[in-house]
Amino acid sequence: MKIGFIGLGIMGKPMAKNLLKAGYELVVYDLVAAPVEEVVKAGAKAGSSPKDVAAQGDVIITMLPNSPHVKEAVLGKNGVIEGARKGSMVVDMSSIAPLAAQEVAAELAKKGVEMLDAPVSGGEPKAVDGTLAIMVGGKAEIFEKVKPILLKMGASAVLCGEIGSGNVTKLANQIIVALNIAAMSEALVLAAKAGVDPGKVFDAIKGGLAGSTVLNAKAPMVLKGNYKPGFRIELHIKDLQNALDTAHAIGVPIPLTGTVMEIMQALRVDGKQKDDHGGVIQFYEKLAGQLVRSNL
């Protein structure tokens, strides 16, 4: 099965490389030349446009920043829809608005092209390791066809419902992650200001009820002041905006999400939007006048 892969950013590039390692034949495209060259050196073939990639692929994967980018790459001029053959399958692994996923799927269906929305969670480290969590929306029979491909990029792939369900699930995921990071930040700043080593606090609580994958991933970074992005604040802002828009459209208040969104917006104003989302702690450090650091 030949795979087309569009979007070779922080997440897409290692995901594409994992497919090559698994033995799949890959045709790739990105607006930026450098990652294309890197993946081609790893064994892929370069496509000249999304249309060209789609014309050569049985499965076309997109991994792009947001809804407008997906719509342009799939439905725009020289887009996937112009090159995709009837019976081919598009798997959008971007994190976009659920309604946008449904709109793109409806247009592809007119040409006999199936689509799944399959956003991921885990950030760059899990993209590199091939251990992403993949949440999927679409037809069960299409999911079963592409599941072996998904499991070369992720440790799990779960069908959550019809098209758009994958992105609804991702929004839920991003709310929980954002609130976890904010809670961790408040707690560690409190500990540091009170004179308790925040590294020891982390060691003491990580095995209890407060422990989480988020805590284990982010606390060691913030204790060293390391905000090298695995997932940038500006991308989490995008996800939370999609969550707020979706929630408001269906009449679901999400007040805590709104609060964390404003914290991230404040960090963006401070020029920290390209920091890792663990950098949310800098908002609390600034409020309290207290850095959180530990040698542990």
C-alpha cells in the first residue's frame, strides 16, 4: 500500500519516518523544503503538490496546523481532492475543528474518497517513539483498513464514532492536558514560595492520586526551566479556541478552559507562544515572583 504524507512539521516528520521504518512506500509534501529533503534521504519520494501526492497514494495522510490549512491542502487549488482516486482514503491527523473535518469529508465523499479524522496526542517525543495516542472518527470499515498503518505511528488507535468524533475526543484531551499543566504550575509555585524543594514535592506526589502522565512529562522540564517545545503554547491556544467554539456552539459552558486560555494568551503577549505548553508555569512564577527550580 502506497502512502502519501502531507505536512512534515514537528509531529509529521517523525511520523512519516516511522512509516518508512515500517516498510511503507511514501510520497511526501510540505511547503518547507528542508524536512522534505530529510525524509527523502530516509527513503521517501517527494511530491510536487498535495494533488501529486494524492494521485500516487492509496492512503493520504495530512498532518497540518489547523482547519484552514487542511481545507487548503485537501480542497484548494492543486489539492488532494484534485488528485485522489475513487476508493482512496484520506486520514487527517491534524487537530482541527470537528465541523471542519465533517465539511472536508463531505466534499471528498462527492468524489468517492473516504476520510477519517484521526488527531493524535503525545507531542514530539511520542511522535518520534511511535507511541502516540490516536483518536479516530469515521466509518468502522475504513478504520479497520488503515488501523495497521496508524499503529506504526501510535501505541493505540481508537475509533470514537462518526467523522468529527476524533477531533471532539482530541478537544477533550487538550482540555484535560491544559488544566493538568495549570494545576501542576500552581502547586509547584506554591511549594517553591513556601520554601519546599519542588523537585521533592514532585517525587512525593507522582505515585499518588495527583500523579499523571502530564505531571511525569512536564514537571522534570519545568524544574530545569526547560521550555523547548514538544508542543507549543500557540498550538494549544489553537486547540482551546476550537474547544471553546465547539462548546459554545452546542451549549456547553467550559469555564476552566476559558481561564487557562486567558493564561496562555497572556504568555503569548509576553512573547512566549513558541515555548512548550509546560511553560504555562511562567505565568504563575511571574504572579508570585518565584522561580520553580530543582536539581532533582
